[in-house]
Amino acid sequence: MIVKANRTCLVIAGLVLAILFVASLGVGADQATLADLWQGSGGIDLLAISRLPRTLAAILTGAGLAIAGLIMQAIARNRFVEPATAGTAQSAELGILLVTVAWPAASLGFKTLVASAAALLGTGIFLMTAHRLPPTQPFLVPLFGLVYGGVLGAAATFIAWQADLLQYLAIWSNGDFSGVLRGRYELLWIGAGLVAGAWLVADRLTIMALGREASIGLGIDYERMLQIGLVIIAVISAVTVVVIGIVPFVGLVVPNLVSRLMGDNMRATLPVVALSGAILVLACDILGRLIRFPYEIPVGTVMGVTGAVLFLLMLFRRPAHG
Amino acid sequence: MIEINGVSLAYDVTNILSDISVTIPKGGVTALIGPNGAGKSSLLALVARLQPLQSGAITMDGLSVASTPGKVLAKKMAILRQDNHLGSRLTVRELVGFGRFPHSRGHLTAEDRKVVDEALMLFDLDDLSGRFLETLSGGQRQRALVAMAYCQDTDYLLLDEPLNNLDMYFARDLMRSLRRIADERGKTIVIVLHDINYAGTFADRILAMRNGRIVADGRPDELITTDMLNTIYGFEIPVTTIDGRPVALPFR
Amino acid sequence: MIDRRLIILTLLAAVCAIAFLTLGLRGNLGFVLTLRATKLAALIEVGIAIAVSTVVFQTVTANRILTPSIMGIDALYLFAQILLVLILGGLAYATLDASLKFAIGIAALMILSCVLILPMLRGRLDMGLMLLAGVVLGVLFRSLHSLIARILDPNDFAVVQGMSYVNFNDVNTGLLALASLMTLCALVLVWRARHILDVVALGRDAAIGLGIDWTKTQVGCLLLVSVLVAVSTALVGPAAFLGLLFVALAERVVQSRRHALLIPAAALIAVIVLVGGQTLFQHALGNSSTLGVVIEFAGGIVFLILLWRGSRR
């Protein structure tokens, strides 16, 4: 019975994403409709160089961030944290900023590597601190994370100011798909790989969310899983920051909404979380393209509003139990 | 057989356990009793490798708890801790199913499902199996966790005050089930209990702890006497005999 | 009798003010001095507004790690302004008198904060939940602000960027007269209510027991805070953690939560940090535009420490 309901969720999410996928291919500043794309030969180029990569980038980003949030919530054992609002993304930002200052000519791959390392460090510090906050006050952890992210962001702003890199910082700190072209987004596929990896260890992640003792009792190498989880979170966040910029709230609201519908058995929910994340980000990107057509509003800004509203609703409309 | 040899535990300057050596043979129910802060839960946590050993050694059927891989030990022993707060939204059946993880690594076989069904039956959870944990009462949740530990189908079952949150009916029911699986399936059960009369009724052997040491060790009828209880708890407890069993009356 | 510590703080503040006015004077003395004096007045005003509003807000919320900005009140002011643009249209807004815009902004803020913040206070929510909701509300208004800014003028990225951090270099001196008046009024009110605030600090139940009209006092305090926040935000922009830094320092210095001591101490420390810091950054470090970021950074750290310590107690 439950299995069937879960399958329904998956099918619905898949259908919605498919519709948005087609819609996303049809919307853009250059007025080419889907019909034009089909007929004209120039249209195919447009599709292949700009719109398809952009759509794929949004899907990969959304799925990746939602899964990163899911894993972070399992590790922190707190529903209200996610990488983009708890210092991970800001650490990545700081990392790429520092490597850009120190070695401007470094390749994008190297910069991503440094950003990932910084994100790993920043998330590690956050989680170490979060585990020491009293579990009786679950709201302190996300609050701590928000301000921790803010402090890291202030440090980044200061450095960028001194190094005259504020414009770069603005690109990294506000997610935007308008710059996505073929050849400039492929790093995001790393995220897809990590999502698949998370799917393989989904059972272990579910058990991890039950706590350290329950995990050890069931024979899971808790420390190793912690490291794996951290790496997934850090790399997904870093790649997103480098290619797209920070997109807030995806990792927060999507896992929570799915959890309310389907529970926390990640073997069942993980694919739905990934699809829903993709849906949310793609929908916000399409919205951003349409609100002030033909100008574009960055997805980070749209998501800031949508995500904050959803988050507030979540905070005040909790289910009757727990 | 669980062999505990020279185990000590200290945080900062406080000694939690001092040089404990004891052997728990295979089979039967062994109860750990003692006043608050005696170190019962700590000892159990060390046996269950939830905390690293500071000194001494613990082996289980010859396997060192410190060096044997967690995967192997998870098929050897299951542990139920006091803290039954779970943040996850899982159904009872899903949770109990995770008890099969050490065997199936997540892919439940028909055999696994049979064990899960059996555990749900045994602990009276079949009506609740589709409910999410957070909608259950404390006692129901406790039973779900016991069922999960049972599902692990291990030779050894370690339980830290499993009667917390249970009313009289389910407390007795749980103890009877434990007794039965010890008798019928030869499981070894080590259980921390607060109520000495439950220990007296259901255990084969009682280990009494105080101030981080084992102060008494023996059959219920040897342990539950006014003198012994005075050594363990530090106050006078009248003991009477009902149906040939000693019953402590620590009420007046 | 005036507290000795307050005298020392006053002297320090005076030294900072004089240094700010006189260091490195060059060129047309009259012109430079007038310019600097105006800026000094604005900085002092901002400092006082932030410090006093934070003290009052902490007292009325019975929470020592809150500032009005953490609860998103300054973001609310910016949001009110942009809402005005949206309603009036860009051109009408641009031609509107600055003081009038300011006044409308304050009125809008007072209404909005009563509608949004008051229910949260009255719901007696868990402190953590309230803080979290406030921070997210702040994020929401900031995002809404930049969203609307982009809708209005898709090519102007400066609008969005300029408002993310407080900037003391670029003081909006046009509103100084009106702002001074409002700060002064607020200051007089707070000072007269200092003993009432001491009672309010005991908490709702105790205060009611001692004969305070709780609702009236709570609303009054919140309105006062709104005015002060509007003043500082209008002059220099949003400053999330500044107030926290000032009040935490002031508590250290006077070792008391009595408002007769705490309010002047916090205000003086604010002046010392802002004016002194600005002088230091301008003359010693040669870059004054980053002072806001640095103070915000320090304030954020203070917040984390307070949160950490408070939760471990």
C-alpha cells in the first residue's frame, strides 16, 4: 500500500519535471518558440548551445542541492539545516575567492577542488559545533548556521572588497543560470554522480539519521558514513557555487516537504527528493525568465523569496506530532 | 559468552567504572541492577561498543569488541538504548525492517520480511505497522524499538531499561517475551532493570552494581534478601516470599 | 551622582569625535569642517539609534541575543521603501521629497512591525523558533527587495549590491534634521521610561504583577524601536549585528542591566566604535568603506558566542 503511494509520488514528480523540461526549452529572450526550434535550422543550434544546457543545469543543480540538504539533515539530525544556509556554500565561496586572489590563472577544475576542500572544512566546523548544541532546542542549530554563513559571507565580502573582486563575488553569491552555455556547465554532472552514489547508500543514510548509537548497533561504520556524507554535501555545494552561484533554500524545503508526504525512508524518498529539487529550481528559473520578460531575474533571487516563504510556512505549520 | 576483563572508565576525574571483570555465559537472562549512577548503562554501552574502551578488554564469543568490524558484531548482538527519541519519519514496519540491515544490507528478502512480520506479531505491533513513529505513544515506540532489536536476530540482546514508558501490562508482556526467546531460541539477554522484582521474577542471574563496581552477583534468591539489598542500595528493604519467590517491598 | 564608567566613556567618545573632526585637516577649513561635522552628527545619531533600539528590543523580548535587525525590522524598512516605489511608480517616487519618503517609510514600518512582529512576541514562542523565524523573515524581505528592485530596473545591479551591507562612508545627510528630531524624541521617551523598562525586563508575569500595562508597553516599545531602526537604516543602511556588539560591550563595562546605566553606556560605546573606527579606517588603513563589513563580522562572531554560551548554560 505504502509502496504504491510512493510510486505514485515518483510518477507525478517525473511527469511534472517532464512538462517543465519542455517549457524551459521554449522560453528565452530570443523569442524562438518551440515550433520555430523544430523547423528552423538555427533553432537546433540555439537549443543545443543554450537552452538545453540551461535546462539540464537547472535540473542537475536542483537535484544535487536537494540531496545535499537531505544528507545534511540526516547527519545533523535536524530538519532545518541545509548547505546554502549553514555555511557550506559560503565556505565554498570563500575558497574559490581565495584561490582566485592567490592564483588567478588556475583552471576551473582546480578552483572547484579548492572550493570543495573549503566547503568540507566549513561544514565540518559547523557540524562539530551543531552536535554540541542541546538537542532540546532544535531551532538553535539552523540559527547558528545562518549566522555562521553570514559571518563567512562577511569575511568573503571584506576580502573581495580589498582585492577588487566584488563583481565576481556577486556572481558566486547569487545563483543565476543565464550564463549557462554548452561547455560551461558540465562540472554539474559531478553532482549527478554523487546523487547516484547517495542512492546506493540510501539505507545507511536513513539509519544514520537515527543517530550514532543506532548506526553502530546495526553495524554501520558511522565515522566513515559521516565522511562520505560530508564529501557529497561539500562537493555538490562547491560545484554549484562555482558554476551557478548560491541557490538558497532548495536543500531545506524540498526534503521537508517530501518527508511530510512520504516519511524518511530514503530508499523510497531519495529519488522523489531529487526530482522535486529539480522541479523547484527549474520552475523558479522559468519564472525568473518570465517575470520581467525579456530581462531575466536570477534564480537565486526568485528562490530567496519562494524558499523563505515556504520555510516560514514549514516553521509555523508543523504536523500535529513531532 | 561475554567476557569483561579489567574494564575501567573515567571522564575527567570522575570514575564511572573501576576495574570490572565478569563473565556472562551464553544463554539465559542476566539482569543488571543498582542505584542511579552505578555505571550499569556505561557498562552496557561499552559491551555494545557504543563507546570506546579506555582500559581492559571485552570479548564476545572470543571476538574482541574493540577490534572486530562493526558489521560482524551487528550480527552477534543487538542493543536497545534508553533514549528512544527518533527524529525520522519512518513507519513502524520500516523501522523494524532496519533491524534486518546487518543481514540484508538494505535489500529485504522474503526471509527478512518473514522475520519482520514475526517481530511485529510478537510485540503486538501488527495493527500499528503502517503508522509513523511520531504518531505513537512512548510505550508503543518503545515496543517498536524492541522489535527492531529483536529483528536483528542476534545471539546476544542488550537492553538498557526497556521497561521505561511501558505500562504494567506491556512491561510484563515484554519481559515474558524476552524470557520466551531466551528459553526457546537460546538467546543471551542482558538487561538493565530498575525494578528488582522484575529482575527477581524473570532473570536467571542478577549482577548488582554500585559506584562503578560489581557488588553482588548471583541467582535472584541469593540476591534478593534484605542484607544484600542494603549493600546494593544502602537502605533497609523488607523482603517477603510469595509463591516461593522473594519479593522486595521497598515502599515504606 | 554620575557613574564613573560613564564619565570615562563620555571622555573617550569626545576624544574620538575630536579626532574625527581634526585629523589630517587640509584645504578649505570651513568647508571641510562643516562636511565632517555633518557626518559626525550622522554617525553619532546612527550609533545612538542602533544602541538604544537594541537595548529596548532585548528588554521587551526578554532575550539578550536579539537585535531588531536580526528580527528583520531593518529589512522591513527597505521593503517598505521599495513598496512605495512599486505603488507610486519610479518617476513619482524620485520626485517625492526625501523627508516625506522617510516619514512614509517610518509609518509603514511601524504598521508592518506591529502586524508581523507583535504576533510572534505575543505567541510566546520558543526563543529559538522566534529567532529563526525572524532571521528567515529578514532574508525574505531582503530577497523581496532585490526581486522588486530587479523588476523595476533589470539593468541596475548597484541597487541590489549597495544595500547588502551597512556603509558609513556614504551617509544620507539630507535627512539629518528630521532624523535628529526623531532620535531626540525617542531618546527622551526611553529615558523617561527607564525605570519602567527595568520592570519590563523582569518578564511579562512579574511586570503585570507590578502593575504594568503589558500590551500597551509592548506595543509602545516596538513602535519606538521601529522609529529608531528606520532612522539608522535610512542614514546608513541595514546593520544586522551592530547593536548586539554595542550592547554586549556595554553590559561588560557597566556590569548591569539597569537601563539608567545601560542605555547611556551602549549609546556611548556605539559612538566610540563608529566614530573611532571610522577615524581609524580613514587615516590609519586608508579605506573607510569596509568598516561596516568588519564591524558586522565582529558582531556576527559575538552573536555566535552568545548563542553558544547561552545554550550551554
